[in-house]
Amino acid sequence: MYSLLQQLFCLSLLCLSLIVNAASTTVHNASLHDHTRQHPRQWDGRARVGNVPYGSTIWTCSVPGTVALTFDDGPSAFTPGILDLLAQHDAKATFFVNGDNYGRGRIDDASSPWPALVRRMHAAGHQIGSHGWRHVDLNYASSETRFEELLRLEQGLLTVLGFYPTYFRPPFGACDAAGCLGDLAALAYHVVNFNVDTKDYEHDSPDAIGVSMDIFASAVGWNPAGSSYIVLSHDVYAQTAETLVPFMLETLADRGFRMVTVGECLGDPVENWYRS
């Protein structure tokens, strides 16, 4: 029979064990949560360089004759094929990546194909932008959630690349609620939307993708000297990778546009696209 003192000692050890185990499961996020609790003004030390605005929405390029093809929600199994097509056309693009979207697993999971794929994007000269860790509508999120979405992806990309983006596309293109742009300004992000939406997310079938092709062909003009575009599409759909991307690349080449990254179409030097 244990004495009361022995029972209390065992109970203390059990409690200590539970505390240690709980702490070990959350320690990797402790720094992140500390950061998200900081007042936004504590992020003002982040460098703000160049002429591209921070914390206000960018809808189009500033360099005439350029088109920035952008791909959201990846990486996915369709991304390698898109990279192959871009290489064949000597085209550059921007990939706004998620950290863990559509149940594909973490972008920084070394046992997955995603880290190598992200490094391939960067090595090929494409721009990598942030789309948040998951795919959260920031208009309906708290400031803490917004910070967590951005900072968690920063940590993931630091693991994969050693740096993280200064460019961000809000999920659903939505960041107009009170405080949303202010939070992104506090984190020193360029907020990029688009002036051509292919709506490929609505037409991912062989019979329907022609609608997205028509949208694109109608939206993009024939006068490169007087126009430029930021185009929204997604590297998570089969018909985008197999049909829409080849069509867009061929159409832009025929019309005399240069296919560049968002940073380049805004006249922003590559050294401004990332921070560490």
C-alpha cells in the first residue's frame, strides 16, 4: 500500500509528464504564436524597399507589353507539367503557394515532393509568392489568424528555400475588410490581385475549359505597347495544366507580349522579391 506522500509524489510526476508531452507537441509553433500576439507596429522594422507599394492592392502591371501569368493554390501534381511548358516557351510566371492546402500535406515536408518542386520553381527563374498557409478568407479572419497564416508560411519557406516572399495574394482575392490591408502593410507585403480572371476553377473539364480560353483571349488585347496584364489561374487543375496554359502561352507569343513575373511586370528588381 502506497503512503499518501508516495501517492502525491506519483501524481506530481504524472502531471509533470503530461505537461512536458503537451509542450513538446506545440513547441514548434510557440515562436509563431508569440509573433502573432505582437502589435502590428512591432513589425515596422521589416525593410520596405523599391517603388512597389506595400499594403495596398495591386491590380495590373506597370510595364507595358508584359503579362504576368500567376498560379494560385499549389504546388500540386500538375505543377511540374506547367513548369515544363513555361520552359518550352521561355516564359516566366509567379506561383502564389500555400503551405498546406487541399489535403496535399505541408510544403516543408521533406518526405513529400513539394520542397523540391518549390526549389525547382525558383531555380527556373519563376517568382514565388505567398498565398497563406491554408486558404483562409482573410476578410473574415482575425488579425491573429492573418498573422498566423502569413508567418507560418514564412517559416515553411525558410525551411525550404532559406528566404520567403514579399509578395502576397489573398485567397479568393479578398482583403478589403477593415484592418486586413493594414495587417499586411504591417508585415510589409505587396498585395497582388489581377485584372484577368480565367475562372479556370469553374471550368475544369474538357468540355468546359474552352470558356476560360475565351475569357483569356477576349481580355488580352493586341497592343503590347499600350497594355499589360496580371492573369489569375491555378496550378491545381488538370485542364489548366493540359489545355489552358499552352493556349495562353501561344496566344501571348502571337500577340507580342513578354511573359514575366509579377515583380518584373511591376519594375521591381529581383532582390526585392524576398527577405530572410
